[in-house]
Amino acid sequence: MVTLGKRYSPSKPQLAQSYFTRALEGSSGKLRGRILAEMTDTYYELGQLSFARKNSDELQSYLSGLDPAESFEVLRYVEPQTLDREWSQSLWSRVWELDDRSANRRIFCRLNDSERQSALEKNLKKRFEESQTAGDQLAALHALSLQVQLMILQGRYAEALVLCEKGQKLDLETRLYHTQLEQLSSYAHSRLGEHAEALRKVRKARQVFAESERFSATDAEFDCAQMEIGYLLDMRQFEPALNLAQAYQSLTEGQDSWTIALARSFALLKLKRWEQALEALKGLEDNSVDSVFAVAVKCHRAEVLSGLGRHAEAMEELKEARKLAAKLDSVRQCDVVLLWNKLEAETAPLKELAGQVHTLPDYSPDNPAVSRVLTLAGLESSPDNSQSRRWLSQVEFLRQANELMASLPEMATTVPLLPTSLVQEAKSLRAKEVKVQYYAGPSDLVMMVVAPEGFAVHRLALERKTLDDWATRVRTDPEIARQLGRILVEPLELEGQDTTLTILGHGPLLALPWDLLRLQDGRLLECHQWRLWAGPTLAPRRTKWNGPYQVLALGGVKASKLPASRREVESLASTGIGSVDVLNGESATQKQLATHSTPKEILLSDGPLTIDEIYSLPLRPGALVVLSSCEGANPKSQERGPVTLAAAFLAAGASEVVAATERVTDREAEALFVEFYKKMAAGLTPSAALQKAKL
């Protein structure tokens, strides 16, 4: 019955529904759950939203009566099926020229609340660990692969990449899952906007599947081909996309063939081969009646007809597409009306649709088509937009943060500040400043974020041993620098070079070379200002850095054998920083600027100035201390509450300290800090001045 239902679903959905119903009548238990899952997935895959919504409601009702362990088998079946559907829908979106990551809601996320998803993730982790302990490598890799798919379905792409890498390292012998994980990592790269890397990986996976004789390798090859076509379209490589689509269209059947045909027509349209593009669309909407796929075909045909100068026919196609999308209660009406507005702006029903769009079942405020319709209609976006939903209230932040700390007992004794203290810190934030506290647990990375707009909590699946390994290799491996950027910084969604990131952490996070972390737009150093929270300060925080300053500069300490340090302090007066008192050579007995230091002391002419002595120095409240020396902020192996020279100066009354976490050469320090003081003299803050000086 299920097979017959799937056969007739594209062209005769009512008949298909009757076959599915008969299959359900004689089913119970897990079998009933699987049938419901396959029905739901089939209808969503075909874009037949009315039937899909009805069945997803029934499946949701079935799952609500099971605990996570009992529903695992059903959900395990749904996940890979749903991922296939997502790839297909993603290709449709590319054909429509939309970056639509939210409108086509994934079945898994429809069927499960966050509590059930969390329970399933724990179940998968447990199965992975138990399988490894038992020496069952294939079962462990299967559980890990499902966990990767779950993360992708939830939009956790950076975490999915970490698990893919872990799985591929585990599968070096059998390589049964190695290529599948390559395919999954390709998809994650694509969702992160890294199209070149996504293309490289999916092409490699497609070639491996094409040469494989394993069961279902051909289906996997076709999935990869669709993904590759989509990536080529993303990168506007229309000729290669067309060639690949033509090569695979005759090899595929069913929906695979239809979506590839639509992509082929799209590439032809972009190449302005109008007649060929129109020919490629023939009969496509008849393959899946009353579906969003049919809506897509009609819209695409309208654009091709417009290119051919057949404007009246194009508008008739658009009207039919709008009518069908409205019948389906689909947000795809926005895509239709936006194309309508492009072809004939004076008659486009923008305001009519804008007033109804919030009531559609698949409405999402993150959908770019929705936002464009509201903007063009002159209406404000819904208050429930992505920006407002991104931030938590103070009460909700404290609730979530305290729940996390209760589940991770070591966190309270490891992080610099408790959630209540972070809330207090939020009161002193400047505009365009974001403060984030990281906790690296054995198997989780927790981020607590405070910003002028609100609060946020992120919990990522990143093992501490992976973070420790990355910290040792980040200076020499660009891919690790990119992984760290994805995991540690990009979830914060920082905006603009003038945004300052203040970092609180422990262990390897304190000595991490944050400048080198690679974001999508470049290194962190190039994209944002950042500061490391080294400890509490007794001084009130300075709100203005506008000079002129009084500077006490020390350099040329004889015992330090650093000739450039003398030149460095002597050149400060020429930077325009203000009044400079220079202590050189034997006359230097107390404070320092350019000399040698270790993590525990500063070398002076008459002996070391120890960290204990720094704590009791009578610093002027709010002073800026610049340590042009080695390792002034190096925590070494201290895990929590590190004691460093920088922390000691803060405790003695400094407002901010500029210091290095690593060793630096004499000449490098001279070049950097002379430029730093020039930027300070120009009115920049220490963070901004240091960023500009490094660049």
C-alpha cells in the first residue's frame, strides 16, 4: 500500500492518500510510526503542502505518546529522508534565486520540540560511546552520522563540520561512512556560505560514489550531483551547471529528474538561451500537481516568456502561480509577487499580500522573500524578527544560564564570572560592544553573551580535547583557524569593524592567538576589535580616550639587552601622544614599558619587579599600562583565575593593560608600539589603536 501511495503521489495525491490510509489501518507500534514518517516526507518532498501538514500533525500526535528512547527508531528513519528532501528543496530555492534557509521548514524541526531534540541528541551520543566501548566501530559511526544529520537539520553547521572531521578520522579503515561524511560536510559548508569548499567536497564525494559498487551508491551519486549543480548556480557558474545537469538528467527519474530539469532551465535562462530554457520546462508542473514545485515551474516559465518578449503570457503564468500558491497557503506567494513586481511593478499585489503573510502556516520572519515584500509594501517588519528573537531578556538569560550551570557542575568554579555578575557587567557596556564568556567543558562549549541589545546563551557540541588540539595547531593550519572562527566568533553575529569583542575564558582560550581566527570576511583582526578580560580592576572604566596624555616610558634597561627598546621609548615624544617622561638605562628603577619580562616578573636594572610587588603598586586610577615585552598576559597552564602581569596591573588600579600572550622580538615590539601610540594620539581607544597598528 505504501509503495502504491508513493507511486501515485506526484500525479494523483487523492488516490495516493487512500492507499496510505489503507496501509495505516493494519499497522501499529513502530511500523505505524514509520508509515506516517514516510507519508509525511513524501508529501513534503513533492511540495504537496496540504497533505504534508495533515500527516505531520498526525505524526506529531503519534510521537507525543512516546518517550525519546521509544521514538528513536522512527526518528532515525525520518532524519536521513528529511535531509534528502532538504537538499532537493534547497536546489529549488537556488533556481528561484533565493537564500531561503527558513521558509521550507524541515520535517524534523516540525515534529520535535527542543526538549525532544535534546533527548535524541543525548541518545545518539550515548549510543556512540557504548558502541566505541564495545568495539563496534560501524555502529559508532552510524550514530555519529545521525548526530551530524541532526545538527544540520537544526542549522548547527559549524558543529556538524567538527563531527564530520571526527568521524572521518575514525573511519580510515572501512571508509564505509567516510564519503557520506564528506557529502554532509559539503552541505554544511554550503549553508555557511563557503561555496568553493562545498563544491570541492561534493565533487569528490560524487566521484567516489560513481566508482563504488556498494548498495545505494548510485542514489548517493545522484544526490551529490544535485548538490553540485546547486553550488555551481550559487557561484554563478552557469555553463558548468548546465553541462552537469544535462549529463545527469537522462540518468535520473522521478523528482530527481524534475529538479535537475528545472535547474537546467534556470542555467539556460541565465545564459539567455530563452527557447531552450522554455523547452526544458515542458510538462514539469504536471509531474507534481497542486504543489510548490508546480508554483516554481510556473514562475520560472513566466520569467523565460518575459525574456522572449511574450509579456502577456508571462503575466498569465504568474497569476496562475499566485492562485496555486494561495490555494496551498504557502509563503511561496511572496516569491511569485516579487517576480510580478519585477516584471510589472504597477499591478503587483504587494500590499494585499503583506497584510496576509503573517497568517500563512509556513511563514517565517527570517525568510528574505517575506522581508522584501514587507519592505516594498512600505510596511514595517514583524516585531518577531530575527534580530529581536536573537536576544534573551535578563530573566530568561539568567534562567537558561543557571540551568546550564546546574547541568555542568564544574562550570561554576571555572568561569571568571557567574551569570548574575555578567548581568551587572552589561550595565557598563559601551555602544557596539559585545562581551562573551566561554566555558570549555569535557564535551560542550558554552557561550554566555551580553550586549547592549540583550543577552544570549549558546551551547555547542565541541569536546575539550578537540579545542586543546586546535589551540596548539592554529598558528600553522589555516583550516583550524577557520574552524575556530566558525565555532567561537561567528555565532555572535558581530556587525562592523567598530564592534569591540571582550572575551572572558579559561585554559587554552586565554592563550589563543585570536587575531589569527578566520571568519567568512577575513581574520578576526581585520574584521573587529577585541579585548581579553584578564581580571577585575578597581578603577572605574574610562569612557573617553582623547588625550593629550602623560606618559612614563621605560626602556633600554641594560640587563635586558634590548637595544630597540631604547629607541622605542625615545621616539614616543614624536608621536604626538602628549607629555612623555623617559627613563632609560640605569635610571630606570620602577615602572616599565619596553624591556624583558616573564609571566611572573619584569626585568629592571636593579633587579626584577615581581608580580606580587605589582599588586601593591600605587598606580594612578584609570591608568593605561602598556607592556612592550614578552608574555605579559600569558596564563601558561593555569586553568582558572589565571595570575598574570596584566591581571596584577588591573588589580593595582589600571583601567586597561596592553600585553602579549607570547614571546615577541625587540624589533617587532618597537614597530608595533610606536604605531600604536600614533593611533592613540589620533584619538582612538586602546583596542582600536592596537588593531590599526597591527594592520
